[in-house]
Amino acid sequence: MAASSSYSPVHQLWSPPEGIHRTELDVVFFHGVQFTGNDTCDAWISTWTQRGHDDVCWAREWLPFDLGKAVRIFSVSYNAHVATSPHGHVTEIAENLVQSLINSGY
């Protein structure tokens, strides 16, 4: 699911099936601010799971078929502690996330 074996804030949840060479739509999900006791927060996927069924990510399982297009679906991680820090600037965080999407290689 993750973009590469090293950490990347961009996680691809869905890509068009083999043989489809042109994507019609890119969908990017940003999770809400969630705090955990460690830096391995999985909000990039857990936010999009079906209530009561943690193994079903609706953004991956249902959305591509509901849209009926050749779609790529991404979820983006960010450090919620940085986003609320008096030292972190929201504009800078947003610019870094956009650059991560551009550089993700998808």
C-alpha cells in the first residue's frame, strides 16, 4: 500500500487495473487530525475503514467501482503534532504534502 519501502507520506489505495494506461481521475484523501501515543499512526488508512469492520477500507473497496472511471486513489499522512504545533506553519505543511504527492512517482 505504501509508496515505497522507505517512509513516504503518500499511500496509494487503488490504481486502475492492468491494461488501463490512462487515469481519468485522481482522488486524494487527507485524514483528520488524530493523535496517538507514537509516530506510527495509521490514520491514513484507519480513517477510511467501514465502521465495525476495520479490515474494509471503503475508499479502496467501494469508491473505484462507484465512480465508474479509471481512477487512482491516494491517502496522505502527516504528523498531526506538527500541524498543531505553534512552531509549525500550516502553509508550509500543505506545501510539503503537495510536493510529496508530486514526487511520489505514481
